[in-house]
Amino acid sequence: MTTALPRERGASFGELVAALEANVARVIRGKPLAIRHTVIALLARGHLLIEDVPGVGKTTLARALATSIGGSFHRIQFTSDLLPSDIVGVSVLEQGSGQFAFHPGAIFANLVLADEINRTTPRTQSALLEAMSDGQVSVDGHTYPLDSPFMVIATQNPEEHYGTYPLPESQMDRFLLRIRIDYPSAEDEKLILLESPGRSGDALAELEPVVRVADIRALQDAAERVHLEPDLAEYMVAVARETRRSPHLSLGVSPRGHLAWRNAARASALIEGRDYVLPDDLKTLAVPVLAHRVVVAAHTDSLGRSRQDAERILLDLIERVPAPA
């Protein structure tokens, strides 16, 4: 007997999101915040960068989300010999007709996993820019729209720098959020060890869609209608201007960063059942939305930025800039 999807039962937006998060949590144990941030990125029509060590569930999270929304999924393993045409597609001359036919690349899916994105060359990395910014790709003078919803979940290992190419600021700025999944708690890790062999993979294979792609589009539209007070907009501008004036940062938050912060806060408010943004929506999302968009001055790591320093500086700015009551 097939269980009806929540939308078929007249579920509210909040019930749809709760069903989606609970379904993903069946295979991503003990990581509700990582799941929430992933759903926020999806509802805000954004993209997600997961920067973490191997083996903590980055790929599983992407697969579980794609399955839960009933969307198409493609995984691209980024390597040094990957070509832009492998991602966006290529026009091929058909012998029968003598005409060029477009063969879509792996970017044509609702959810694309860009695995180890920093292992490919800047030329190939740049093939993602148009897709992530405009939801389309251009090949041989023709423009092809991507599926809707469309989301890129990219992964990179911050501890392994051999054979990697740092993402430029322009590429980093296309990601709505950058998060960690981190290691599971001791209790969750013990439960994983006590599970029967292969159970994690079986659980992923047994996942079924709990919402439709059309439901996600409706949630995205609803998130765009969430109200932002002018006072909160002034607060966001004040924080951004502080990042540009800070002696600790050589690159502050751009206007695109403003919009990303607003969109993420709107999605968060919708998930919480509100049609308006609160200061806490902005404060809790400041680090995952803004930290990867700034560059620490005079102290950088091999990725071109110090993640911990950037997060610390932003947290200090958030504390110093007064938020509306």
C-alpha cells in the first residue's frame, strides 16, 4: 500500500518541510542543523558548499535530499582532467541529418552533486558559474534552461590540499551557504557501529519521495513573499559596511551577499511558520551565509582564506552592530 504524499493530504508548508527533514534524517543521523541548512538553501533557490573531512555523509545528504523531493540527481566527480563540456554538454554533428544536436551534460538535473569541486581546474570550475547564477547554460551560441528547482551541492575537503585548486571569490560567492556536517556525537557513532552491515546504504535505497518537485517550487515562491522590514534591511547594510571597513578583512560582503542573506532568512522564517523575518533569522545565518564571502587580511591558509578567523570576525561584527528590537 502506497502512503499518500503530504501535499495530497492538504499539508501546510510547515508540514511539507517537516516531512522532508524527517525523511533525510533517516539516513543522516544526529545532524538536524546540517539538514535544516540544506533545506534553507533549497527553498531560497540557492546552492550549498559542504566543506568537511571525508566520511561524514556529504554525498549521502545530497542523495537523500534528491530522493526525498522526487527530483533528478546527477553526481559529478571533479578531477583534474574534467572538461567544461562534461558538465554543461556538447553539440554533436548527427550523421543522418547533418545537423548539430545538443547532448546535455551532467548539470541538467534538479540536484547536482559537485563532488570534490576544488580538484578540477579553474577553467572547469567556471563552467558552473552561469548555471548557478542564472539557471541556464550557453553552448555554441545557444542558451538552454536548466530544470526547476535546480540546486548544486558541492563538497571539498579542507584538510587535503595536494592536487587541489582553490575556488576563486567569484565562485565562492555563488554558494548561498557554506556548512560543515562534522563528526557524529559519541552516542550516534555508537548506534552506527551497532547497526547491521550495509544498513545505512539500505536505508538510502529504501527512501521514497515525501514531497513533489512542484511542492518545492511552491515553497520557493512562498519564501520569496516573506516580508522583510526596512529596519532589518538597514541592519543588514550596516553589517555589510562594517565588513568593508574592517581592518581584519581585505574583502567585505558584496550586494550579492546581501541578497543571499535576505533570501536565506526568508526561507528560514517560512520553515518556522512565519511570513516575516526576525533579527534572529539573520543572526543565526550570518556565518554560514557570509563567512565564505569575505577574505581575511594578511592571514590566509592554502585555500586563500582562514575559515575560523572569518567566522570569528563576523561573529564579533554581529555582536557590535545593534539589531532592531
